[in-house]
Amino acid sequence: METTLSSGTHLTSLSRTTGLAQLRAFGAIIWREYLHFVRYPTWVIAFIIWPILFPATYIFSSFALAGPSGVGVTRFLEVAGTDNFLGYIVVGTSVWMWANTLLWNVGFALRGEQMRGTLESNWMTPTSRFLFLLGSGPVHAVSMLMFFLFTVVEFRIFFHLTFNANLFSLLAVFLAALPALYGLGFTFASLVITAREANAFVFLVRGIVMIFCGITYPLAVMPPWMQAVAEWLPPTLIIRAARLAALNHASLEVIAPDLVRLLAYGAFWLALGYLTFSQIERRARLKGALNQY
């Protein structure tokens, strides 16, 4: 009995120690990512310019297509459900940029390790591999919060744009989107391990999202087969729910169907990304390919 109790106590103590060690390692990874971020403060310039520069092309095109008297807005209202086409475009492009940068940060976290020559040495530590992928998450969240704040302020100043946002629903949308996006990010990371680059795949996904998910136009203007494909893509649900929450002050009950489907997609992509990454990472370690470019 004493031996059993002693063994059980030892295992519990070891589990706690391991858990604390993983937390300390995760904190160190976050701190490293923060130092990398503040080391190059010129990134702030991008956060100031891109929130208004990227949507500007679509916005001015919308002004042109609406006609001198704005008659095109009526048609837009019929298919989009809102006459706030500025807000419609801003929300779509902002969500796209957030999802895009998250995929890049997670998917190419290992590529940064490869380029610095630290991937193999870090992989020899007992730290969980997924902590290296998730380490940029908190820094990315803060940076994107800055991005969204700049977006709201700049469009308020230059275009007098106002939002009728339900902040609680908007937060729920972004939280529900994280599992699906991180699952996709794990898949990208797997490609980096095998192919050393995943640019082509990332660009392909970005193009599909821009065409199928309606970041600047309603899905109703697309052919029926494209609308059917769009309904199976997580970014479609993220953008639609975010627009309802940001422009129409939608409650959780209104966007609940999209959130439930988004969480289901998230569970699928997380499982797929986890299994894919685990298998490919194990194969790379056995072949000694972690330090190859």
C-alpha cells in the first residue's frame, strides 16, 4: 500500500512538474515572438496603411458601379440585405486579412525556425511541438486588435463610416473561428516540414477564399454551384456572421446556426491538422529532415 501511494504521489508530482514546464516553455515562446515583433517597429506602418489601402480598391469600384445617383445601391440592398456597402466591404476584407495573417503565422512558424537554424535544436527539447505553432497566437491577437482599431478609426475619419456592432456576438464569431483556422494552420505547418515551402498552397487557399467566400460581394451574385461550394468553406461562415454582428447588431441567437457549423468545421480541421502534423513530424524526425531547407 505504501509503495502504491508513493508511486501514485510521484506520478502526480511528475505530471504537475511536466505541466508547469510546458507552461514555462510556452511563456518563453510567446516572449520570443514578442521580442521579434517589437524589434522591427516599422510593422506599425503596415497596420496604419493596410486597413484603408486594401479595401480602397473595392470601395472606389463600388462608387463607380453604383452610378452617379447611387442607383446601384438599390440592387445591392436586395442581394446583400444592407445598404451599408462600405461597412460590408470593410468587414469582409478585415476578416479576410485577419484569417490570412493567422494562417501565415501558424503555418510558417516552423519555416521561421528553419531559416534561423533553430528548428532541429528546439525539436530535441521535450517541449510540445504544438507550442511552437501556438506561440505567435497571443502576439498575433494583440497586433490584430491594433489593426481593427486602426480600421475603425480611419474609416470613421475618411469615410464617416459607423458600425452598429454587437461586440459580444462579434467576439463569439472570432472565438468560434479559431479552431478551424488553427486546424488549417497545422496543415500548412505539415507542408512546410515536407516541402520546405507552402507558399503555393497558401496562395491557392487565399484565392479560393477571395472568390468563393464573398469578401466584397454577396454570395447571391455567384452561380448556384459556387454558392453551394461557398457554404462548405469556414471563411464564408466567419464573414457572414461577422457582418451580421458588426453591421446589424445581431444577437447570438441570430448567428447561432453559423457558429454551430463553424465549431463543427473547427473540430474536423483541428483533428485533421493534428493527425497530419503528428504523422509528418514523426516521419521527418526519423529521416533527419528537420534541418533541411
